[in-house]
Amino acid sequence: MTRQQLIETLQIWMNAWNRHDLDEVMMLFHDEAIFENWDGKITRGKANIRRLWTPWFANHGDFHFALEDIIVDETAQKALLRWRLTWPSPEKTTRGEPEVRQGLDVLHFAEGLITHKLTYSKTVVLVNGRRHLLP
């Protein structure tokens, strides 16, 4: 894909997240994709990633990702997304309160599909404007 096609694809993908449309989010994954979560857990295969994310989409309320930056390497077919997630906090001590979390996704593409999604998140979040260290 060209640089512009990668950027447009990423914007469509982020919009699917914000519509809470798991089917459209998953359309961009290769069957053998690998997802590495910010906690280090690795999930292999599109079907397994869908199984992992189905409860997340169902149970995490009104989440929204604001795309803050996109860096694209057209030659390597890789992208870095810097995002800000707002949602009801899932943490035990602040459950349901408005939370802001910041992070990065490193995405690898092949033939227009995501083959790797590596997610990194800050360990301090804002809940009602107060800083909280994630457990």
C-alpha cells in the first residue's frame, strides 16, 4: 500500500473502533495475525484475537480512541499510532469513573492486512483529572 493508502486504512480502522464495530475492526487482520497487549500477553490468529476482544467490546462501555499521531513507513509497511483512550475506568478502585489512557500501537502490514499489532500503554492514567498508577 502507498503511504496515503496506509493512512486512510488506519483512519477507517480507528473509526470502526469508535463505532464499536468489531466485525469491521477484524476485517483488516490477516488470518495469522499476532496481537501483543500492553501487559505482554500474546494472542495468535485472527479467530483468537476476535475471541479475546469480543468481551472487551461488550463490557467496556462507551470507549473512544482519539488518534493523536500517525507515523508510516511505506517501504516496511509499518505504522505507529499514538492514541488517547477515554472510557469508564475498569480499575477496581476507580471503576466507572471517567478515565483517560494514552498509548501506542505498532502495526505491521502485508498485502493490505495487519499481521502484527503491538500495543503499549502508559502506566499512569487520569481518572477525573487525578493521576492513578495502574496496578
